[in-house]
Amino acid sequence: MATLDDIDLADLDQFTAGFPYRFFDVLRQDAPLWWHPPTAHTPGGEGFWVLSRYADIVAAAADAETFSSETGGDRAGGGTTLEDMPMEFAVGALLNMMDDPRHAQFRRLLTPSTTPRALRAIEDDLRRRTIDIVDAAIAKGECDFLIDVSAELPLQAVAELAGVPQADRHELMNWANVTLDYESREVGEINDRVAQAQARMFTYGTELLVRKRSEPPTTDLLSIVTHSLINDEPLSENEQRLFLSLIIAAGSETTRNSFAIGMAALSERPQTWERLRDNRDLLPSAVEELLRWASSTPYNRRTATRDIEMHGQRIKAGDKVSLWWASANRDETVFTDPYSFDIERNPNPHLAFGRGVHFCLGASLARMEMRVMFDVLLDRVASVTLTGPIEYVRSNKHSGVRHMPVTIQPRED
Ligand code: HEM
């Protein structure tokens, strides 16, 4: 069993074999509000608070005035990652690093295009795309489930929703991969590859937004962002451009990991696969369990805006506070037998999409993609077998899969 002394949540090497749930079993039990001491890896050489219990995370996420997604105290930067992001350039301009009231005004513009009802219009198209992706992987027989199956659909889906030309999506994915991959760099470090990818994205985004502005308004997210007003003013250039980066990264990187980690869980449990294949009415609850199981966004950070007492300790204004959704999703006081994978789990109030005002804007799209993807796989595939270890992205911000070698056996019946 791990001890508190073993834990360094900023040491990315601790995440290369998948999310280190064992640390959080200790934290939930012994240190529900833990002051993570500064280590060689903690950004800015600073410590931060760690919340690991479901109830505490829900309470903090519900109190966005105290736990800000921008900043607090006299901190110079802020945001929702452990490393401080610069004010104005990112914090306060990115939708997910913005507090109400502007956040609510911004988000309200986008909600109508992201409801299950609005998304029904693209479901048939996504199903057709999924069939093509899965058939191409079956034809290969041996493939990389992450590259050949998981990565494509979320990217195509988010390009559709955002109004990004499909022809450009690989350029964007390349950008997102480089930016989100922490191979050979530490949290908060920007190397040349990342700087170049960000510069290319900046130029691409600027040009695309100019084009969107010149076209008549539609319901795609970028059109909305370029044509809408908040308090009678257009959104700033920066807000518009950052929204494009956010939506591509948030929409492509997360869902593909839930596909891959979910598929690995199912491939290890052939009886569950068969049960699901023969009982498709279980698909919605299976999707929720796959989301809980994968918890592909492990944490988000907030900054305390005032001093607050919790578990007999004092969080001070300006302190970083991290909310570990992945840990909440294994909280034994909420989920019976949390380490068992149960496609009929009910209720399943997982926090894979967060909670509160920043609850995932793409949750309905992600749920739809998961439902369609596994439906198509169950229709066409007899089994998926791992032929080597899953290679994870070196990151504590995404439970990311880089490669997942498999053989795919088609259904014969
Ligand atoms: C399985 C897939 C996904 C997971 C696990 C996931 C997870 C999350 C989480 C945990 C948050 C909360 C962030 C916070 O509280 O600071 C969030 C927010 C967000 N997600 Fe997702 N997400 C997924 C898919 C998507 C997709 C497909 C899109 C885009 C179409 C998307 C767009 C966003 C956006 C824009 C926000 C910010 C919302 C706001 O601040 O109001 N996500 N997501």
C-alpha cells in the first residue's frame, strides 16, 4: 500500500502506467484535504491542496465564488491546471478559465447547439463515419486501437460541431497532440515543438475566424462565437481564438481516451462484451460506466478566493486547490465496489464531466459518440484483443492513451 510520502502528483512518471488510483485510496482515507508539499516537480516550486473525496469535490465545484477558475488572493496567474496560466491571455479569456458572470453569458450562447436534441441532427452522419472507421480497422486486422479507431471519430465530431473544415482536422489534431503531450518535458514547460505548434494554431485560428466572420451566421460553435455579442460587444479576438483551441483539445483528446480505456476494460471481460452485444438496452448505462471507469480528465484546479476552513485546516485566499474527479469516481462511500466494472451500475453519479457551472459543454456529444462507437463495434466485431501493453501519455491532466496495439476479430454471424 502506498503512503503519503510516496505521493507526488506533479511527477508525470507516476502517470505513465495509467492513472495512479492507489495514491488516492490513501488520500481519501487518511488525508481528505491534503497539502501537497512543493517537490522538484510542482509547478512554480509551490505546494497545492488536493481534494480526493466525492462529497468535498462536489461541494467545491458547486461553490465557484470561493473556488475560482480564474484566480484568487494576490496570485499573479491562475486557471484550471496546476501550473499558473497568464492572466488575460488565457485566464479570463478561455471559457473554462473564466468565472461568472461573463462565463455564464459566454456559455449561454453555445448551449443551444450542444443539447441532445440539436445533436440528433449529426447522429446519422457520425454513425456513418464510425462504420467507415471500424470497417477500415477490421480490414487491417492488426492495428493501433488509439490511432485507427479512437482518435478519428471525436475529431470528426468536434470539427462538425465547431464548424472546422474536415480537411483541416489532422493539422488541428497534430497541434492538440503536441500541446497536450508531456513527453520529455515537465508541467509548465514549453519546448520548441510546443511553441511551434501553438504558433501554427494561432495563425490557422486567426484565418479561420476571419472567414467565419465574413460568412452568414449558422449554428456551428465558431460561427456563434464570431457573430455574437456580450453586453453589446463582440467577443474579443483572443476569446474567439482561444475558444477554437479549447474546443478542439477538449473535444478530441478526452473522448478518444474514454474509447480506448473503455475498450480495454471490455476486451478483458469477454462475458461483459457478449452480454452487452446481446442486450443493447444496457448501452446507456454501459456508457456511463465506461466514462466513470476511464475518468479521462483526472482533475481540474481552482484558486481559493477567500480563507476557508475544511477538515480542520485553513485554505488561504490565493491557494491552489485541485479537484480530482478520477478519485471521486472511485469513492467507496458513493460507488459500491468502485473497482469493479459494472455496466449495470445504477445509480452512477460519476464526475467524469465535472460538476457545477463548468460542467462539460460537450457531455451530450461525448455520450452520443460513446454510444454510437460501441454500438457499431458490437455490431461488427467479435472481439478486440490487446497484443501489447497500453502506452499512456505522460500527463496528469489527461488519462491519455498514446498507443494500444490490438487485433480485431470481425463478427461472422
Ligand atoms: C469523455 C469525454 C469528455 C470528458 C471526460 C470531459 C471532461 C470535462 C470536464 C471534467 C470538464 C470540467 C472542467 C472544469 O470544471 O474545470 C469539462 C469542461 C468542458 N468540456 Fe469536456 N469532456 C469530454 C468531452 C468534451 C467534448 C466532446 C467537448 C466539445 C465538444 C468538450 C468541451 C468542453 C468545454 C468547452 C468545457 C468547458 C465548459 C465550461 O467551462 O463551462 N468536452 N470537460
